[in-house]
Amino acid sequence: MHKKGIYYFLLTILIIACDTKKPSVDKTLNVKEIEFDGVVNFQNVSRLLDEHAETHYVDEINWDDFPYKPKVGFKIAHSNNQIWLKYEVEEENILAEKTEPNSYVFKDSCVEFFFDPLANGEYYNFEINCIGTTLLAHGPQRKPRKFISGDTIKNVIKTESSLGSESFTERTGGHTWEMTVILPAEIFTNDPGIQLKGLRSRGNFYKCADNTSKRHYLSWNPIDTKKPDFHRPEYFGELIFE
């Protein structure tokens, strides 16, 4: 190859390499097992998470166009083949218009858990607005995705919000709210018989609110894309279930 040709070839390779988004260093989260043989209700789950689970933070601002940063912590554990989650949120404005399963809850004040249980690229996206309305689908990427039926969501997933369950328009002035979520393993409909104990999986945790006047997109594990995009499993962190 001519020297000039070699030069342009190497320059092209360099440009491609610089433009390619590389996955960030994965965070690792150890999901503690809580042994409990009592009544599994929201009061007990919330208390046990406070007593035994570490608080982690959804605090990565990945896109400069959306600098607003509410305070978002979460606790996660598993017990009797259920995932227990508790989000604690402080934000300026809250919104909760969506009340039907699989409606666009990400437009409201919303917390999310994207979970790839077998670390094989097939993940579930749990999206829950601040009054507990849930969107849930499964697949390897943003499109196409298979939505879990609304009846299954209502019958299997349990959510409780400190804001109640009634819809409301945007409220300003600063708000603090909590969301407790119980996810029995049977909700992983594409992975029948899955056992959480000992599982090495991948996932990410998010906070967003598309239709509020304080629009934002935060993540637990960093995302390196040009525009907001939570459906990027290459940026999931590692979740190790004790």
C-alpha cells in the first residue's frame, strides 16, 4: 500500500475508535439474602430492607442537556425467591397521570429497574411511576419487546407508594416519597422456575420524569450514549445474589 494510503487508513481507524462508545466500568452490587418466615407485607419488607440492606444511589448524570439531579436512593434484597426493592426519592416536582399497567409511566415521576437475570442479554424493564403504576416488558433491546399482560402485573407485582395510588397533575415545591416493590420470581415469565439465590445477573436502576418541568434521566451505572437511552444492556452493572 502507498504511504499516503496507509496514512489515511490509519487515520480512519483512529477516528472510528475515538467515535465508538465503549462500555464503562461495571459497578457491582451484592444483593443480600434476608431470611424471613413471617408475613410478607409492605410494612415488614420496608423495615427489613432498612435494617439489613445498604442504600445505593441513582446519581449518574449521563447527559449534559438534563442536569437536574433529584436525590434517589434504593435498597434491594431477596427473600424466599422474591426481589424486594425500596426507592427513596427527593425531587422538586412530582407527576402521576398514568394509572393503567403498561401505560407510559416514564412520562410521570418514575423509578425503574432493568434486570437481565441470566446475564444473556434478555432483560426485563420494570418501570413504576410514583403511585405504583407499572410497565413491564421483556426482550434483548428497545424494539421489539414483549409486554407482560396487565393482569399478570396486577396479580403478581406488589407496589406501595407513600403518595398513595390516585393520579394527580404536576405538583411543585419539593416532595419526598418512597416506593416499596415486591417482585416474586414468577414475574420473570420468560424464565420459568428461576431461582434467585446464587444468581449472577446484570441490571441497572433509573429515575426519570419526561413530562415534568424538571425533566431528568439518572442511572445507577453510567451510560455512555449521545442521547438518553436506558435500553442499553451493555451498560448494565453486575448483580450478585447471595
